[in-house]
Amino acid sequence: GDFCLFAYASSLFLIFRHELEPKHLQDLKDIMGWTEWPLDFSESSGWPAYWRMAPVHMEKMFQRGDLSFSLEDPWGREEQHLPTPSVEEAEAALMQWMETSRSLSRPQPFSAQQLAHHVSQRLLRLLVAGHHMGSSIEPYTMLKTALENANLDLEVQFHGQRHPTVTMACTVFGFCHENKELSDWMRKWEWKHSWEDDYEWMRDQWPEALEGLAAVLKSDSFFSRVQLVVCGGPAWFCTMLRAVKAVPMLLYFAWPMVPHIPPSLRPQFLLQIQTLAQATSPPAVMVVANWI
């Protein structure tokens, strides 16, 4: 599987198929994040695609009032009850659209040597920011590997990672730099709202949050001299960070871009992402971990 909860979700689904306890379906629903069903924890393996299979059992249970569907249905046949497209068909359609669309700008190659032109000395100050440790360490590792032949020394700080624990960057990976002002900013605008009120503050308080982030970055000697940013999400945070720190950026999107964002603001937000993706000076490179 291709997402961090795959083994856990697999275990729950297997237990459900054996025990036929509705609680296991509810647990699957909770960990896979069906607020934006079924995309929140979409994983890209062809089979078993739990974000397509598990909801079938729950929907049939609600329709019939019992678990007769789960009892009768052969293992692995759930997708026969789903409308097209399949995962493979959706991926093929996206690839075809990317190849033929005239509205998409074609990304230009950006080598490690070109990046060196943005650095005045051999020391490259790199900020790795985001809410998820996995979505931060993965792009950082990619970038570090890509820069092996660039003859640069890296000064790296990790900030904002709260999942799976706020201490993991330090205790596991040795990145122990703390900035209280940025931590307070993340708690106020990102941590709390992501599970409490779905970022409703964005309607009226985006300028306030933007100004606060800009002040934090200007007040810290490392932040003010950062030459490259790796942003692991959420996507709205990456666009805000880029607005106040115009340096080359690597964005890593392992999550859907608009869950929890107020629906009326989503078109504007997606336009910001599109504009950022087409930026060339300074460049922004996006890596997407999930197709669907």
C-alpha cells in the first residue's frame, strides 16, 4: 500500500470480513477521513482500494438494515458494485489531460546547479515546514539526494510538524530547533481549526494570519535568511508561506488540497495553487503523492 495507515486499515477490514461487526466499518471511516468522502486518505494501490471497497459495505448496511451484503458478497468483488472509473481509468484520464491540455504550462527542468545560482555562498539555509512529519521528511530526503553533487552545505530546520507527535522531529531525526512564535502561530491558525471548525477563520481573518506569519519570519535570524523552503502542507499554509517568503520552494502534496476549507473559498484557493505551480522566478516545484 501507499499510505501510512494502509496496514492498520487492512487489518480492520480483514477483521470486519471475519467478524461482521459494524464497529470495524466505523473505525475505518474514522481513520480514512471520509469528511470529503472518499478522497481524504485515498491510496493509490490498484487492489485492495479501501477507500472504494469499505464504503460499499457501510452503504449496503444502511440500505438493507443488516450485514447480509457483507455476508453474501465474495471477497474482493466489492468494486464490481461501484460505478466507473476505476483507479487505473482515472489515472489514465488525468495523464491524457495533462498531455493534451493547452491551459497547462509545461514545467521547465530546474537542476541543482541552477539552484546554486540562488545561493550566494556554499551554505544553503533550508526551512522544512508543514504539519505532518512524514510529508516533511520525504521531500526533504528527495531534495537532499538531488543536491548531493551541488557542492553545498545545508543548514536545516524543521518547524510545524505535529503529526504523529510534536517531538518526533527532534527525538527521532535530530532536528531540535524551536521557535515559540511560529509554534504559537501554527497552534492558533492550523492545529486548532483543523479539527474544530474547518478553517472558518479564513473568511475574515486571512489577512491577520498572513501578517502574523510575516512578522514571525522577519523576527527570526534563520527564517529571515532562508534560501529554500520545503513545504509539506497543508496546501493553504504553503501558499501563505510563499506569499511572505519569496524563495525557491518544493511543495509536497500527499493530501487533498481543499478539505476543511470553506466551500466558497475553494475556487480562489485552487487558483492560488495553479499560479504558484506556474511560478518561475523564484521557482516552485510540486510533488504529488496521490493521483486521486
